[in-house]
Amino acid sequence: MTKAELVSRIAELAAIKKKDAEAAVEAFIKTVTEALANGEKVELRGFGTFYMKKRAKRVARNPKTGEVIEVPPKLTPAFKPGKDLKEKTEKILK
């Protein structure tokens, strides 16, 4: 699902204008991005948690040249699905 499809679906389900739905989606994205940038986590009960995950320093290899390089530690955004989301998505496999 693309962002445009998400906006359309939200507008349809909430019976609001697409312009209002787009503003809500943009506000959500901005809020989550700012919270993660400030080191906070965003927890949406039943849906999941957005958080920053620490990745350790590691040694990698350039596949083209074979040169060994050191990749420094870093933080990366991550998402952990909530119980309700897990249960609903597990039904796809059954």
C-alpha cells in the first residue's frame, strides 16, 4: 500500500476529505520521526512500537574488491508489532 492509497483508505473509513486524511497522515509521520530523532519510542497499543535500535560495530567486505572495511556502530529505526497486529497477520498463513 502506498502513502496515497493509505490516505484514500483513511478518508473513506473516517468519512473525511482526502485533504484532511493526508494532513493527518503527514502529522503522524512527522510526530513519529521527531520522537525517534529525540530518542523516544512511540507505542501504539495493539499496533506496535517504533523505536531506535542499536547496531553494533562490525567488519564487512566490499563484494567488488574484496576489501575488508569496518562499519561503525549506529542507530536505526525499528518497529516491533503489537499482539493484535501479530494475531491478525498470522491468519494470512493459515
